[in-house]
Amino acid sequence: MSQNKIALITGGSRGLGKEMAFRIAEKGLDVIITYNSKKEEAEAVVSEIEKTGRKALAIQLDVSDSRNFDSFFSQLKTALKDKFGIERFDYLVNNAGIGINAPIAEMNENDFDALVNIQFKAPFFLTQKSLELMNDGGGIINISSGLARFSMLGYGAYGALKGAIEVLTRYEAQEFGKRGINVNVVAPGAIETDFGGGVVRDNVQINQHIAGTTALGRVGLPSDIGGVVAFLCTDDAKWINAQRIEVSGGVNL
């Protein structure tokens, strides 16, 4: 009997990451999620997945501080052996993130550093440290944003860092290809979640404005994104590599 494949999703306790975890499990994979502070929410996600017959696990990780990473991977090694009976996993989804809205002229250095640490440094070094635990033939999915393609006031730092993720994705695909690991980036448009204080979900004017600039006539939902990420965690997507896949309903065309 072949061993089930495993996906590791950062920031999987809520929002997009939660939906990704559910949809990846539906594809028949086992799932490991990380959470920062929402332990109960993370354990609820694990419980829901395990009801379907898949194995799941949640491990605490604050991606804002790379000093946590060695301890996390030590826990991950132990968890893979104890929970799943193996030593390696197959897919890494670099999903954890925050949103800080501030015009460039008003951005303070602490917020800038927080964005850099979470949106760029974390995916870079989590990927680096994952390589020794990933199976050849696996895959990496980085998460970008429509804001790397078009501009909205207050997202200069955020959008620039997502642009950096898109460039990094191409380099990773080039370097890891010899191991059969494909690397792609999914770029959601505006989504109704609690991200950035829930502004897209809760601000009617912003919601309506984005819907009006989207070809399909509405703002995105987490369910619009999870299935695309799940597809990239399957053999059907094996020949997709170094691609930016925008999942935005056609916004700002």
C-alpha cells in the first residue's frame, strides 16, 4: 500500500488557509497546518479533516520570527514520524500572512519590517528548511496577490513584497526542478475574509467597488481559492511550473 501524500500549509487555522486545508484533504492528502495563536480554531480544522478519514495535525508557528523555525522543524520531524509513520512530506503551501495598509509616505519601519519578515523572509527560509524533509516530485505553492499586478492606495509595501515572491518562485522552480519539485504562485484577488481587519468583507463601499471592477461581478470567497491550491497539490498539475496563477474573477482587466 502506497503512503499517503502530505501537504504542509502555513496559517491554516482560518481564512484562505483553512479552506485550502479542507480542499487539499478532499483530494486525498493528509494535512499539517500551522497556526500562530488560534489553537482552538486550528484544532477544529484538524477535527473536521479527520472526520473525512484523512490524517491531520496542527503545530504552532509564529512565522514573523525566523528564530522559531529550527524548533518548528524539529517538532515537524517528530510529528511526521509519530503521527504519519514517515519522515517526509510532499507539498508546502506558504500561505501565512498579514495585511498592513499605509501609504508609502506614512509607512513606519516597524510595520515595514513586520511585512518583510512575514511576507518574504518567512516563505524564503521555511522553503529552504523544508527541502531536506520534502519528497522529490513534490511541490511548493507560494501565495501572492492581485496587488502585485495592479496598484491600490496603501499597499505599496505589501504589493512590492508579493512581487518579490513571484520572482522568487521562478528562481525556486529553476533550482528545485532537478528534484522534480514544481513551484508555482497563486495570486488571489480581493477575498471576503478577516484579512486586513475584514475590510473587503465588512466595508460595503469597498466590496461594491471591487465587485464593479471584476469581470465576474463579485468579490472573491475563500472557496474560490482553496480548490486551485488543492489542484496544484495533485499529479494533474505536475507539468505546471514557475507560473503565476491569478484567481481574481478578472479584476482590473
